[in-house]
Amino acid sequence: MSSKPTRRLDRVIIRFAGDSGDGMQLTGDRFTSETAALGNDLSTLPNFPAEIRAPQGTLPGVSSFQLHFADHEISTPGDAPDVLVAMNPAALKATLQDVPRGAVLIINTDEFSKRNLAKAGYDVNPLDDGSLESWHVHALPLTSMTVEALADFGLTRKEKERAKNMLALGLLSWLYSRPLDGTESFLKAKFAKVPEIREANLTALRAGHAYGETTEDFAVRFEVAAAPMRAGVYRTMTGSQAMALGLVASAHRSGLPLVLGSYPITPASDILHTLSALKRYNITTLQAEDEIGAVGMALGASFGGALGVTTTSGPGLALKAETIGLAVSTELPMVIIDVQRGGPSTGLPTKTEQSDLLQAMFGRNGESPVAVIAPQSPTDCFDSAVEAIRIATTYRTPVIVLSDGYLANGSEPWNVPNVEDLPGLDVEFATETNGTDPKGKDVFHPFLRDNETLARPWAIPGTAGLEHRIGGIEKADVTGHISYDPDNHDKMVRLRQAKIDGIANTIEPLEVDDPTGNARVLVLGWGSTFGPISAAVRLTRAAGTSIAVAHLRHLNPFPSNLEEVLRSYNRVVVPEMNLGQLAMLLRAKFLIDVKSHTAVRGLPFSSADLAQVLHEHVLHNEEGTA
Amino acid sequence: MSIDIGMPGSGTHGVPRVDEEAPKQTKKEFTSDQEVRWCPGCGDYAVLASVQGFLPDLGLKRENIVFISGIGCSSRFPYYLDTFGMHSIHGRAPAIATGLATAREDLSVWVVTGDGDALSIGGNHLIHAMRRNVNMTILLFNNKIYGLTKGQYSPTSDVGAVTKSTPVGSVDHPFNPVSLALGAEATFVGRTLDSDRAHLTKVLKAAAEHRGTSLVEIYQNCPIFNDGAFQLIKDRDEGKARLAHLVDGEQIKVGEDHVVVRNGSGMKVVPADEADEADIVVHDATAADPSQAFALSRLDDGTMAHVPMGIFRNVERPTYDDQVRAQVEGVRASAGGPASDDDLQALLHGQDTWTVNG
């Protein structure tokens, strides 16, 4: 046990920031695992440059990882860090603006050379000029402490220096009373083949811990008690992992093989990586020649009776548009996962945004409706993937899942479901003819629809007697033959729309959270803004203001009670990380003047800022002003 | 005709066959009830008739045959065959066929495409299908023109071609589809002519029997927008003098009295009586190195003075789809077979869990 006094905190936000070669993401991941093991609720936000190794020591090269952990339920990675670990001047310069005065700065002084200060744009050393006086600064030579701890190792100085992130992790682990066992096992496994490196990292980690224990620089250590959580088995998971596992679970439950066609694109590639390693679960991954090839492969696999899936980000979704239209026209199941990033064009590849909603809705030629859903948190990607496959297979339609960079890379605890509790998924292929031709011969009608769902039969090659042709040309209702008949086209366009609209019959009505029951203002979100909106609503309510909140998972079709919900409030506020795309859909569909609140900074909303916005809306509503 | 007994390596291995006792399938069974809507005199009719005629010879169950096409006149093809089919979108048929062929070992997958569909808008998918060697047979109808859009020049149109979009002549250098396929290391590359039914059937059958991507360029006349594009070789007398029929293991002859000889790194055509026997090229479609086949493909400089016809290349290379399936099956087998619910549960748990007690 520690000899120093321990102070209990209810929540802490830590940000690790360094050069993109400093291993900050790994450090953050390990601290997250240690924290999860203690039963805290947590939420993380990795933030890194698009460049793999931007020039060392520069502002564009800063990579950071923010972690929020608490003894109660939390929903965001937090707005303002309580502790910043800055491994170099650039990291300090790039992140200090987010760190409130009074917070703790742990700064690696070894990197504050004249050259590095200049690279970061400091004329004078901020450690010397008094500019950090308002913060609680721990200026520590982390690099040389690491080299010293590894004095007995036969490694080069450079190799020794590389373990400095583990020294920092050891120190922070001590400071917040995190156990080291998990990280020790991790390092043992990761460096099993290079014993010298393994021992160096372990030694640095323990040295950091021991330093906290002995130094006078840190007088107290902190602890954060476990958060009350529903009983069960938990793990931490990122959105990308959750999406992949949701797909795997659905494929397993359906008994169908899953074929992923994908072309590497940030921030979606992690799903491809994860699924590529899960062949055991009858998963085939095809890395295509381009985005169009990828979605074509998925559609070809679906035609053959597999679960065709493609993963991409905004620019890739644009390229896949025509093939998605073909899937709409041929009425084949397909799941398209768009991990949204900042746009337009290449935009901000590693930053988050919600600006593909209208592209998902309308980004194809012709009347081309598809189902659109969006996960609300990293672990909700699992349930969204399951739901996407349910809709795609039940209605024989493409389904677009709108994840984003924040969800894909962020992580949180996940209550692992029991496999037997997962929703069942019975997919039936057509096996028999379903009609007769004018001569009375039994024939197969590929576009004879199910009365309830309007879905057409899924008749896969290899089924005798069901030979048929499908394609992108308009087809005659029922028979599927090529048809240019005006009335038939009008009917087919309406049937395809009615089929998608009908999905609303099988989705849960929108639930509103309004504990007082007297709120007059509703805040409505979709996708990854769930966390910041929830936190902002908690802050607003804590200030004594009534506000109702609801969150959309289904963007097309909307839940059938949505209009009724919107009309039952005086004012509806819609925060989005775009310029008001959901707001536009709501206004167009319901003629309701929703209030749009937008930010497109490549970062999630700050919950404090959002709380302020909500508070003002409640005030304006009471005053009857806009 | 050789009978395919489904030996490994055959293009149709793994595809269910009709019962040998059953009456032979007929052309009629492979003909759909849809009215064929090509222009009168279109070369596509001959190819369709040939394909409908020889598909029964493959002895495959009709329901296990799938034709995928892109966009263009020839891409209507699947609608006229009573097999499974998809008339997809412009240029993407090879990608869709790759997904299908990989997902389903038990299907015989065919792609029908044209010079614009395959070589222009779909060029990327075509070259990648060929380099991967996905088990599929690609029929590339080359009429050197855009027909369905009414007469613009295509990527195989000759320099100087006067078309609707090139009123003063095309300046685009054309692709030689056979050279392109060989450059992409296609494992089977052939060329045939719409009006030569016997040759067409022979080459298509060999293509179907090949395991891997087979690309067959079919010279096809468009009577409306580019009539007579292949007249020089279709004309009985002219054709005889210009065509070089490729026969494996035999010297390559052009007409009756010319032969193909080596000429530096390339080839040329000389009168047979002037050729040194040792210089005369003996055709070897099975050579691992595609250089000779490539040199052969360059014999026609676009003037159709000397046009090799037949199978340029026919080599064995593991196919993409077989290997992808083998990886999945290998992983599953070494893990003890298909994943159970317990396996899935273990996957969901991962390595690092903690338990909260209620």
C-alpha cells in the first residue's frame, strides 16, 4: 500500500499528448484497460493527425488520447482535462487551450530544447516565463528518467528513450491508483519475442510507479471508486470493434456467410482489419481495387446468398452510390457502413463529422430510397450492425449505417450480451416457383412481393426452377421482365418507397426522456452526439431547468411516432455536427420549425457549451423569443 | 470433343453437373422467353446462338450458371439466357462477378461486356479481375464503337475514326484488348470472330474449361454505327490471307504462304519460302512467360494486315476465389470446424473482461 494519503474523486479527465511517434495512443489504451478493470465508467477520445509521422516535434504531429473515468455513469470523453501529460512543447502548445487553469500539467522537460521550442512556435520557454503559473505544473525530465532507469540495459539510447511513454503511464497509474498487472501482461505478450525490449518497458513502467511513490513532487494520490453498473460481464470496446462483432454475431445467428468488400479508407479500415482476422466465423474479406469494386463484390456476394457488406467513409460512399442504386433496383440485401469524417472531398480524414446524412439519404440518381440508421455510442455500433442486417435481409434492401470517427475510435465499457439473448435472424431463400405464366406453366416471379413487408423473394443461383434475371433497368412488377411501361414505372417507384417506409412498422417508437414531465423544450439528436447531448442535458437539469431529450437511431424511415413527439413540444432543438441536415429533413417532412444548432470543428460537441445553448433555448422559449 | 469429368483445375470443377443418365439439355432450355432486341444484322445474334448452343455441352446444371453483364448493347445478353443473370451497371460486372464467384464455389460465372464497358469505364475492375485470376469467363464484345449511346468512338476505335464525337477524327490511341489482358497477366486470353461459329464455340469452350479468369475478345460487327469494321478479315479471300490461326505446338502461319518469325524482341510476317525454319514461331499458349504471346498480340498494328485468332495464352495459376475459400476453410478447420455459440460467446468476451456483481 502507498504511504501517501489518498484522496477520493468522483471523476477525472486525463489527456496524454505527445508526438505521433511517442506512443500516446498505446499509453491511452493501456490506461483505459487499467481503468476498466477497476470498474469505473469511462469514455475515450483518441485524436491524431492524418499523417503517419508528421514532422517530429511540430504542432501538426501532435497525437493525443483523452480519457474520462468516473464513479458514476458518464457519456462523453469530457470537455476539459483535469490532467494534461505533455511529452513535448508542441503537445503543450496544441492542447493547453483546452486545459482549464488550476489543472495539473505533467510536462516532459527533456524535450524543451531550444530547437523543439522553436518548432512548436515558442519564442521563450513557457516553463521559465511564468506563463504557466495558473496551472499546477510538474516539470519532470521523463526521457532522462527513463534512460536512467534503463542504465543496465544493453540498448541504444534511442531504444531506451522509446520506453518513456511507459514511465509516464506508470506514474499516472500510481497517481490514480490503477493496477499495473494488466499492462504488465500486455507488455509480456506484445514483446514476447524481444525479451530485452519487453524488460525495458516493464522496468520503465515500474520506475514511473515507484517515482510517484517516493517523490515529494506528488503529495497525494487519488482514487475513483467503481461506478454502479448493471450486473454482468464487461469489456471495453471501440466502435470499430463493436461494429465488426455485431456483423459477426448477426452472420452467426443467421447461419449465412458474410462477405465484406472493402477498400482501405480512414477511419473505416479498422473494421476491415478486425473482420479479416475472424475467418473462423465464416467471414470472407475481399480488399478490392477501389471503392466501387468493393461494393460490387458485396452486391455480387449478396446475389449469391451471402450477407454482402461494405465499409467506407464519406468519399467512398460517394463512389459507391451507383452500385447502391443497383442494389435498390435489384432489391438485394446489403449493408454499407459509412464511418463519417470531416468533408467535403478529402476533408479531415481523422476527424469526426455527421455530414453524410443527406448523402446517405439522397446521394443516388432517381428515386432511390434506402434504410439509414446511426449508432449513438461506440458499443451501440454492435446493436446497429445487428439491426442493419435485420433490415437488409428482411426487406431485401441496402442499409446505410452512419457511424463516425468519434464512435469508431472512441471506447467505453460494454456489457457483453449472452449469445442466446441476441435477436434471432431467420433468413429464408425462395425454393419454389410462385406463379404461372399465361400458358399455365409454373414459373418464378422474382418481384412478387410479400404482402406484409413488400420484400421480394431472395432466390439464389443454384436453385433449380428459379432461374431469373435481375438488373438495373426498370422491371415489370411481379415478373421482373424489362419494362418501359409508364404506369409500371410509376408503380415500381412507389412500391420501392413504400417498402422502405414500411420498415417503420418494425422499429421501436421514439422514446422521450423527460423526468419532470413538464418540459416544453425537446432536444433531439442522432448518431454520435448522444454522449455530449446526454451530458449537456444532465448539466441543464442539474441547474434546475426542465428539458426533454430523445435520440434517433433510425433516420430512414423515422419512427412512426416522431411527428407526434415533435408536435408535443413548444420548441425542438437539433444539435448536429453538420450544417443542419437532420433539421432540414424534419422541416421538409413535418413542416415543423426545429431549431438547428451546429458545429463542424471535427470534434464532438463540448457538453458545457451545449448545455449553455440548451439553457438559452429554454429561456427564449419562456420569453417567446426566437 | 473432350469430356470434362470435373478434374481439379477444370474451370467447372465444383459446379453440379446434370445426371449423366438424364436426357441432354437443349439449346431451347437455355433460351429465355424474352424477345431479343438487337438491331437486324448485329453480330451479337451469332454469339448468343453460339452460347445457347454450346452451354448444354458443358453438362452443368442450368441453375448453377450465372451471367453478369454491365451496360451496352451486348450487356442485354443475360436476359436472353434461361440461367441466373444480372444486368448490372456500366463497367462493374467483373467486380460483381468476383464477389459472386468467391462466395459461391458451385457456380459457373460468366461476364458479358463490350469495349466501352470493359476497357473504358470498367477498365480498373477488368485488369484487377485478371491479375487476381478469379474463376470466371469474360466475353468481351469488341465492335470498336459505342453502340447503345449511338455512335461515339470507343477505346478500341482506330486513330482517325470519324464518329459523332470525333467529327474530324479520333486522336485517342486505341487499346489492343489482347495485349492489355496479357499485360495484366490473365491466365487465359483468346480472340475470335462473331461470324465464325465453329471457331467461336471452340474458343469459348476452352475458356469455360480453364480455371481462372478467361478473357475472350470477340470481334463483333455493329451494322449501324461501325459497319464493316472487321470486313477485311471476314471477307473469305482477304481473311484467308490475313488471319493467323493459332494452334498449340504448330508453326504460326498467316494465310497459305506466310509465316510468323522472330524479329528481335518482336515478330514479323514473311513469305514461308524466305523464312529460316529455326526462326518460325511455334505457338505455345502454355508458356509461363507471356512475352511470346504478347509479341504475337502486337502483330496486328491496327491495320488488320495480320490478325492472330485463337488462344494466345492458357496457363495454370491458383485462382483468387479458390485461395480465399481455402484460407477461410483452413482457419475453420484448424480451429475445430465451424464456430459454435460458445465460440461466438468467447469472441464477444475477448481477452480482458471484468465482472460486476448485482
